[in-house]
Amino acid sequence: MQRLQSKICVVTGAARGIGHAIATRFHAEGGIVVLTDSDSGAGQAAADALGCRFVALDVREEDDWARLAHEVPVADVVVNNAGVTGFEGGMVPHDPEHAALADWRAVHAVNLDGTFLGCRYAIGAMKAVGTGSIINISSRSGLVGIPGAAAYASSKAAIRNHSKSVALYCAQQGWRIRCNSLHPAAILTPIWEPMLGDGPDRETRMAALVADTPLKRFGLPEEVAAVAAMLASDEATYITGTEVNIDGGLLAGSAASPG
């Protein structure tokens, strides 16, 4: 029996990267996957390739969530993955001194407001049955300070905390609706490509970016998807309100040997 057999699984930001890997894994595990993304072209293409349903969704917009709730009124698993760094349109200041309020708010609108609305939708889509799994994609950056990406770090830290509030709220209602957060570090997704390039020094650049990671490599989207599949499954029915770090040992401490 596949782990997610016949479970209705909604994944946001699933046209590419971690979201696409999660949608792919859920589909392979027998899930009935609803792939969502704000990029309708890429989202529809990804859904067609998997043979699953696509629903256009801008996670910032309440009306879009209301439409999703109408089209997909019941869900067993919801993954709030859609997110931005704030650098999608180019390098702009995101440090605590120079960041513009508009840029700060733009990051939080997607990452935090989108997760809030996604959790609210998930509760409504699960409470009739009284069971389900909500998985929020935070980040290693939500556990430590990131001076040059303060809005991103702040939004991901808030996702971690909100996940715990959702978990406790659902437990208080007597529902078996679980909520957990995943905290990936350097995962090799298209977001890294501008920094890596495709020149002869690509491998050198990659090594430099993960030099502080004990496992000395980037993680793969499929490795995040594997953990998401476990949390989505009935194998994890006693796991709620917690977080899982997927960081190659980065937050474990120093890997240096004593002299």
C-alpha cells in the first residue's frame, strides 16, 4: 500500500523546486495531488506532466483561497510551500538598516500571510473529517539571523511559530489535525542558479557555498520531499507542533576537531 493512497494533497508553489519535488513524491505515494502556483503556465505544465490537477493560486490573495476552498473543499494534506526571498527582481537591500518597508512587506505577504491563509484553508478543509496533516515550509533561516535577508529570515521564523499555534489550536478542538514545519538549508533548486552560473567554476562556487555544512554538499529537493511524505502519512500521527531540520548537520554545531 502506498503511503498516501487516495489522500487529497494540496501543494502550493509546486511548479518548480521543493514544491514540485513534494508534489511528485506525493503522486508517487498514491496521493491525489492538487498542484497550485501563481505561475499558471509553469504550474499547468507541471501538473500535466504528473497527471494531476492544477489550480492557479496567488497565496497572498484571500479570494484565490476562497476559490480553492470552493473547488477543493476537502483535503487530507496541505503543504504551504510557496515563498520568495525578496531578491527575485534583482539585488535590493534587505538588511535591517536599509531595507524598504515595501520590500519587507512584500516578502511577508507571500511567506507569512500566504502560510496563514493556507493554514486557515487547511483547517476548514480537514475539520469535517477531523484529521489531516499541515506541513509548512520554513527554513534554516527561520532559526538563525540572516543580516542580508532580514525579511526572509523574519518571515520563516514566524512560520515556525505559527505552525505550533496551529498545532495546539487543532489539538484543543479535539481534531487529529497535525501541523509541523520543515526547515531546509541549502537545497539545490533554481533559486541558486544565478549564484552558481554554468561556467567552469560552477563546482568551485558550489563547494564554497556549502563549506560550512558538515556534509559538504547541497541537499536535494527529493530529500525534503521524503520527509514531507513521512509527515503527511499515517506513520506520523503522533508528530505535531514540531520542526524538522534538513540542513546537512549545519545547526548541529561545529564539525571541527579539537586541536
